Amino acid sequence: MRGIFVAVGVSLAVSILLTPYLIRAFIVKGVGQEIREDGPSSHQRKRGTPTMGGVAIVAATWCGYLIAHSLTPDPITASGVLVMCLMTSLGLVGFLDDYIKIYRSRSLGLGKVAKSGGQLLSAVAFSVLALNFPNSSGLTPASTGVSFLRDIPGVALGTFGSVVFLVVIVYAWSNAVNLTDGLDGLAAGVGALILGIYVIISFWQFRNLCLPAAEPGCFVVRDPLDLAVVAAAAMGACVGFLWWNAAPARIFMGDTGSLALGGLLAGISIASRTELLLIVVGAVFVVEALSVVLQVSVFRTSKRRLFRMAPFHHHFELGGWAETTVIIRFWLLAVISCSLGLGLFYGDWSAAG
């Protein structure tokens, strides 16, 4: 329990203190965001705002995680390291994307093939490794089944099917958060809320951990306490970054932060055996991604637009909502979805127990 508090405290402090240093350094080097010309006209004033702030989120999360373990007897685990490495590798893909945007002074960075290739390579490496490294009880960081609140009985995908399934999860969530990162503080705020829920879920799993074939009310997860520490460290990093990223943002997380945050959420859901529950908890990210898919599909088939603009948050901006109004209302929707997800988790536990 102490490790969770240390992780969130350290990462929060590092993020708050490191971010303004990055702002000054990026301003000096001219590291400014390019704004897409077909976006809302009100966003053009944001051109030149420092980007790649996700560096602070990733660095602060690592600091919180490592210092928490250095000050507590809890060991570093395979699950924790794999999730952290997934976050970092996707953050590197995003960093390259952001760097190209800045270097070439355009709103597009890596090509679709290169960017997707980097995401898929990170996802495959994580998925393969997560299905290995069993502990003394034979549990691996990831399961070969499909999980909602825990592994669904009778559903087994096998090794190859599991790798494909996990790759899809990582790729989908990294893109979902990336698409949501379009308003000041939106992705960071929603991400912090979801991570807070996963601190509770993972710690609850730790308190009710058991071996397979034990009583039905307990959980079969490899390293739930370490996942709680990871989630706490990332939550603190997001909140610290949000201090500088809230409207009007002084720095953007960029693809560096959004891809890293999406990968982190996917990794935690996989290692905690709650992949499908994340759809409920992270409903805001899901809706944002679906809005883009629906917009493209409808336009290609009918040459008409379903929304004024996608992702979904731009639809409300063009409808006359102020940016801060959209952000706060999406945060409220995230509170509702997170509460619903936590309620489902607790309800399942209490009913099984």
C-alpha cells in the first residue's frame, strides 16, 4: 500500500516540476505544434504551442515506479516492467511522429504505414512476452483467454489467437487515446480518471488474490499490486502534466504522450485480466474512436458527413460549445463511465463471494 502512495506522490512532483522545464526548452528550440488546416478555426491560435509533453508523463511514471520500489520491499515484477516498456516503446513511436511534424513544419508526421508498423511491432513484442514469464503458481502476465471482470470460463484462444487478440487491444487503445487528444487537457484528464480506477481495481485484486480452483470470489492475476503501483505512478504523472496542459494549454502531450498513455491503459487491462471492462471504464476514448470510424464509413458510402467533424469533441465545438465546456462535460462522462465500471467490478466480486 505504501508503494502506491510513494509512486503517485513522486510522479506527481516530477511531472509538475519537469513540465515547465520542457516548456522553456521547447520554446527555445522552436518545438511547436502544427495545427491541421481542416480543423476548427479556433484552434489556429494554438499553433506554435510546445508539444511532445508526453516525455514528462513517461519520465515521471518511470520515476514514480522505480522510486516506489526502491523505498518499499515490494519486488519489481514481470507484469509491471512489461506494461512500462509497452508505454515507453509506443511513446518512442509517438516521439518520432511529433519530431517529424516539427522538423518538416506540417501537421502530419510519420506515414500511416510507418506509424502503424511501429505500433504493431510494440504490440507484438508485448503480447508475446506477456504470455511468458510464469511465476511460482504458473501464472503469466497475460492470459490465453478473454476477460471481462476476470477470465470468461470456457473461452480459450490458444497462443496464436491470444497474440492476435492482445495486439488488436494495444493497437486500438493507443489509437483511441491518440484521437481523443485534440482539446487542452481532455486526454490527460480522462486518462487520470481511468488510471485512478485501475489503482483501486488492481489493489482489490491483490487483497483478494488466490490460486486457480480456489473460492469463486477471488482473483487469478499474476502481479496485481505492482500493476496498482504502475497505475498510481501514471495517474500522478497525468495529473501533474494536466497542471500545465489544462486550458489554455502551455504544452501538448503530442503523440508521444497519447500513444504511450493508450498503450499503458491497454497493458494494465491485459495484465489485470479486465480487457473488456476497459471498454466500459474508458467509454469516452471508445466513443471518440468510433466517431472517426463512423464518419469515414458514412462519408465513403454516401458522401455525407454523420458529424460536423470527427473526432466527436470537434462536433460539439462546431456546434457552438466552448472548448472548456466540451472538456469538462467529457470529463463528467468519464466519471460516469469509470463509476459504472468500478460498480460492475465490485458487484461481480460481492456476488461471487
